[in-house]
Amino acid sequence: MARDQGDTKFAANRRSFLKATVIGSAAASLTPLYPAFGSARETTSATASPSNGAPAAPDVQPFELDEITIIDLQEGMKSGKFTARSLVEKYSARIGEIDKQGPAINSIIELNPDALSIADTLDQERKAKGARGPLHGIPVLIKDNIDTADRMMTTAGSLALVGSKPARDSFVAERLRAAGAVILGKTNLSEWANIRSSHSTSGWSGRGGLTRNPYALDRNPCGSSSGTGAGISANLCAVGIGTETDGSIVCPSSSNGLAGIKPTVGLVSRSGIIPISHSQDGAGPMCRTVRDAATLLGALTGTDPRDSSTAGSQGKSFADYTRFCDPNGLKGARIGVARKYFGFSDAVDALMEQALDAMKKQGATLVDPADIETLGKFDESELLVFMYELKADLNTYLANLGPNAPVRTLKEIIDFNDRNHQKEMPYFGQDLFVKAEAKGSLTEKAYLDALEKNHQLARTEGIDATMDKYHLDAIVAPTGGPAWITDLVNGDHVAGGSSNAAAVAGYPNINVTAGFISGLPVGISFFGRAWSEPTLIRLAFAFEQTTKARQAPRFLSTIGAG
């Protein structure tokens, strides 16, 4: 659903469609955050670097839970070192220290006021019955376009939805609660998942303000799942959930040094997620390790009568994807190199060559090149489908909020933004919203033809044809380049990316950190056929274990010269 779409940006000249407020002392109480920090009225650039060009690192103290994994946390709770309550308290305090103060990443838009009581209940249950599973007591951050039927709002970062509290959990929230996870809070995002404007700045929303990249605070966190990417990378929570329509999980995962899984459309239900496009929307894990992402993915799967696409996952999904985390998983694999996605950066190309060499040394056979011949032929039809589906799907979502919904249609959102122009549109407008509102119904020939074209070119003649031709297990390409400097005047400066084929096809895509350029993380994407998550996890995990490329962020104010 809406989650990543917007984050993938459409811009002039094929600018690919890759496109909070102060917390009190977290240990004392968890209260919702409202727009104050990072608002449109606040300065949007990080502290300037010293005159000698060296980056000024804020005084960020080491954190007890830095780079900790789900397995580590479970062992700690089993031994008595941690409790679910203590984890909520520790993460909440850390959010207060570095998300709202210090480097002020501004990745969290609201904390769950019930997190401590939920954690207490789970601690009592663990003592009485044992743990439900690997997520029992584990704090999770979710994107603020994912419904929760609690005291938190679901706003997609828009002031138009402030006060909106859905009557029912999203399927994702239901599954997290059933697994024993503690929903710690909601993350900021590119407003409306970056689908409002073709000139937007990723990581900014009217409600939440601007999210910063924890590796260099003047850099962009990318994608609509920007808050999840920045927050999880900065170790503000154990694991997180993002959403993607095209690029919104994999791009922020790349720019923030995470392992991110964009699942096959239908593997994870979209019910209760503010939508962009039912043909491409999806929710998925964003974590510091592939194993944690695989653990989280298993908890999210299952059929849902509220999302008909999940019917296709029967017999093709797993409750435990960690079984595919094989450190020798690259041995014997046939991997295609999609060279048409290269060439936008010499530095990225050089890093990718190192990554490819690492795969070969682990026994993979590289088919190079193995290009998708239809690339570039479905860009315009992808956007056309988005415009039709955005209007239809968003109007349906708003109607289901009931009579107390702050806004009930896309048209009412457009009108709200016009009335509140200074707060909602100080930097960029809503041209894509206006284009979507002008579209007709989903029965129109233009829409049906565009959707059919997308599936034919991205699936049958695209990924499927390439994998059949070269007998591939997966295709790899650079996820994107290093994070660009945030520019609220001109919008995003996306240099390159490889999310579109898998996104338009509705097929899975996994980002893993490949290395660093000037201190900024750059990811590599593994993508393939529908329902091939087990294969992709096996390859991505083996690559991760071979390279061990992730480095924790340093919260520099900027990347120094020289």
C-alpha cells in the first residue's frame, strides 16, 4: 500500500519514482509526539561543519543495545538480564537522547503510551507460560501509515489526518501483537508515502518535520520509509516495519545501512495500511541484519480476507524464514548481473565489483550481463496506474475510517492542503494528488491497458524472461547511490536505483549493505520471481555473512572534505 510508493520518486527527466515532537523522559512515561520538532518553521539543515571542513560529530554516548539482535535480546530476557519493560524503557530513553535532542535524527513521530503496560503483560506471560516465539517482548517501530487501534494516531505524516484513530488494527499490527512484539511507536515518513508531489523531499512530512540520516545529518534518509530506516539504523529500536510501492523499503535500507525485505505482493496483507497502489503496495521488515529481517517477515505472513491478494500466498509462505539463513547459501547459485542499472556512479560501480567478486569467491556463478530488456518501457504506465489506484484506494481507505474521519476523500485532502498551505506545502506542492483526482474509475480502458502493460513488461517479458533465459536464482544490481544532501528547495537528487522492475512486477526484493562510500552506506539488491523470498534470503544472508559490511552510524553533521 501507500508505504513505499511515494518514496520512489518520479521527477523530470526520469527522476525515478524512488522516490514529532519532543518526547519527555521516556522511562517515566510514553506519550504521543505532536508536530513541533522538525516542523516547517524549523531550520532544516544540520549544524554546519567547522571551517576546516572536518565533520563535527555530536557527543553521542555508546548505548547498551547498540547493534543488538533479536537472538541477543531473547537470550537476555531468558537469563533475566532484560525484561520487555526494561527494553521499552531503554529504547525510549535513547529516543529522547538522540532522536529529539543531540543529533536530533527526528525519526519517531509518536510513541505508544501503552508500551510499558503491554511489556509488563508480556513479562508476566513469559514467567507463567514461556515465550510465544522469537518476537516475544521485542520492541518494534512501525511506519505511520500502518493502522493501530490504540491511543496512537495513523496519519501518513499529514496534518489532514491528525486525530485519526482507526477502529481496527491493520493485519500487520495484529500479527505483531499475536507474536508478542511490543509496538513501541510510529516512525516519520515522506508524507503520504511520497506520492503527493513529483518535487518532494524524502523524509519530510507536515506532521513530523524532517528526518535526518544518522550517518551524516545533512544527508537524506531516502524513500518514504525514511523514519524506519533512520531509526532502526540508529539503534532506537530492535527492528522496524516499512512499506514500499516502488523503492520505499529498499532505498532507505540502502541509505541507512539496513537489511530490508520488500516482499512479493500478497505475502503480507495490506489491510489497514494507507494505500497508494494495490497492485504494488507492500509492507516488510527493515532491520540491521538479514536474520532479524527474516524473523520479522515470518511473523507477518498469512492470508487475510480483507486483502484478496494474500490468497495467492497459500502454500508459498513460511512462518519461519530463518531456516533459509545459510552462510554457504551462495555456493552453486546462478546470479544475473543487471548491468543496465549500473553506470550512474563510478564509485558505486567499483563497490559493486567488489560485491560481485565476493559472491564468486563464495561459489556463485555470475551471468554478466543478464539485463532485463524491457527496462524503461513501463515507467510512464507505472505512474499512470498509480494515479488511478491512488484515488480509488485512498478514497476506500478513508471511507472505512467511519464518520469521524478528519477527511473522507482525496479531494478533501487536496482542499485541506490548499487551506493550510503554509504548514502543509511550504516546500513542495501536490501535483500528483491533483493528477490522481482528475482520473476516472478503475474500469477505464486507459487504466486497464496500463496495468496489463506493466505486468507483461515487468513480469512475463521482464524478470521472468530474464531468469528463464539465463537459468537464474536471482538478479543483482546496486540499490542506489550514497545518500544525497537534503534539499528542501529543489527536492530530491536521486542519482540511480534498481527498484522499479521488482516493484512493478510485484516481486520480492532484498537490500543488503554492500559497503561504504565516503562514510555513507550503499546497498546491493537481490530480486527475483514471485514468492522467491526463501532463495533471496539465502543469498542475501550468505552475502552479508561474507562481507559483514554494516557499520553503525556516527551521527556526523556532514561528510568532511578530503
